[in-house]
Amino acid sequence: MVVRQGSTLQLRSGCPINLSLEVLGDRWSLIVVRDIIFGDRRHFRELLTQSEEGISSNILADRLRTLVDAGVLSRTDDPRHKQKVSYSLTERGIQLVPVLAQLAGWGVRHLPVSDELGIRARILDEGGPPLWSRFMDELRWMHLGSPRPAGPSVFDDLQAAYLAAAAKSARTR
Amino acid sequence: MVVRQGSTLQLRSGCPINLSLEVLGDRWSLIVVRDIIFGDRRHFRELLTQSEEGISSNILADRLRTLVDAGVLSRTDDPRHKQKVSYSLTERGIQLVPVLAQLAGWGVRHLPVSDELGIRARILDEGGPPLWSRFMDELRWMHLGSPRPAGPSVFDDLQAAYLAAAAKSARTR
């Protein structure tokens, strides 16, 4: 069973699409997961203050709790950091990469995506499942302590492409 | 530009994941799209009364309006049917198949999915992108009037597998 006892999630049907959407709650949940996956934001304050969409503090706290309850994130005390609590992806959370990649690919093809925020979606879309799989292995290293995968870092490549696009768009503004 | 003038959608950032989630609104939007794609429910009453999750009439009306505004569905008068208004997928809506397939695949691997409601997700997961692509061609025929694709119907195969699993689960209950 996914959901912790005492969870307030209501499971309305056993359909896999419905259950996924119930566990993910609403759009803010996937936004939080996105910021942890692509921005490596692991602490409450980073997730709050660096939010592109201006998530509110109470929604962030609620969605982090839901995602931990649903087994998508784990929450640990991080004694090296002055904000003691840090969040990591679980294997279940890492397996959301293909869902986010497809959602991002759909957005980039159909919606008025900005250059700098769309570049990572374009790279993920072009790389397809083999790239997603390499990225997931890297996230297993970053979040689960698995061995570091060989080869160039997908995370760094995505980040570098984003920073280059953001700099270019700042110059032409 | 995606969104019709006068739309109430607030676009909080140009990130493709955020935009996709804003356009899709909330979980009920994807549930409605799911029922149109996999159940071929094209009229308000079918979508309302056959809903596994018990969508309410006002939420359904609101989400249909949002999805039409976002260009995911089109709304036409159907003179052959006593409920005159019918909904069809647009190309943009059909391209949500890979998003739903990934979301369903994630659900079936991680959540307490029921046998009969999980069978289609398992088939889509095993078939992968080639099967999704054939299914999308069939939806283009069903919703957009494109030529009927050759070969067996993915829609019928999914439906038959679901009905067989539902019958089996009714027998063993």
C-alpha cells in the first residue's frame, strides 16, 4: 500500500491515472517535485524563495507533507545544514522523471513556453527515454546514495543549457 | 498563443511543466480527458453518469470549458444526437496520450491499482511509444476525421482487455 495510515488522501477509484493524480494532489505537487529534480532544491527555504511561480509557504508545507506521505519524497534531518530538515527523492519520486519529461514535452510543443525555461524540456524531448534513464541513474546517486554513473552529468548539462539560455535572453531583452 | 482571450487562466511562469499544469488545471481535467480518450465518452451526460470517480456536474462543466479554452477539446453541435453538444479531442488533446500513458504506468507500478482498471495501463506500458503512436493515429480517425489506420484497433483491444478483466474480477469476487 502506498499511502501511510492516517493519510487524508481519498482514493476515489483504483484507476492508475486517477490514483496517480490523487497521490500527486494538484499541480503544486508536481511543481515541487520539478524543483527538487531539476533544481536540486532540498530545503524548505530554497523551495520557497527560488520558486518561479511564487508558491506560498502554507501550500509548500502541505505539499511536502503529502509527497512524503505518498512515498515520493523522504524527509531527513540534515545535521550539516542550519535548516535541519532536507528532502530527497525516493525511487518512486525518481520514476516521475518520464512523466515530467512528457508533460514538459507537451508544454513545449503547444504552449507559450519561454526560451530559457523551455530549453531543458527541449533537451529532454530530443534525448528521449535513453536520456531520461541516464538522468534517473544520476538522481539515484544524488538522492539515494547509489554509485555515481559514468559519463557526463545530465543534471549539469541541463543546468548549463538553462543558464546559457537565460543569459542570452537577458542580453537580448 | 494557446489560451483564448478572456480566459481566466493565470500563467505564472513560462516553464513548460508549469504551463502544462496550468492549462490542465487540476486532476479533474486529466480525468475528463482520460474518459474521452479511453471511454470515447463524447457527451456531458455520459461523462457525468459513467464517471468512476463521481465527478460533480459543476466541476465537469467547468473543466470542459477550460479544456475547450485551452484548445485540448473542441465542442460541436451534434444534430444526430439528442444531447446536441459533443466534445472531440483536438490534435493537442491527442498528444496527451503519452503523458497519460506515463502517468498510468507510474500508477500501476507504485500504487494500489485495481486489476480491471489497471489492465489498460499495463498494456500501454508494455507496448510503449510504438503502441501509443498507433493509438494516437486511431484517435485522429475517431476525433479529427483522418483516414482510418490499417491494422487491429488499439482502442478495441484496450476495451476488450478491460472488459475481460472486469468480468474475471466480478467472478472471483
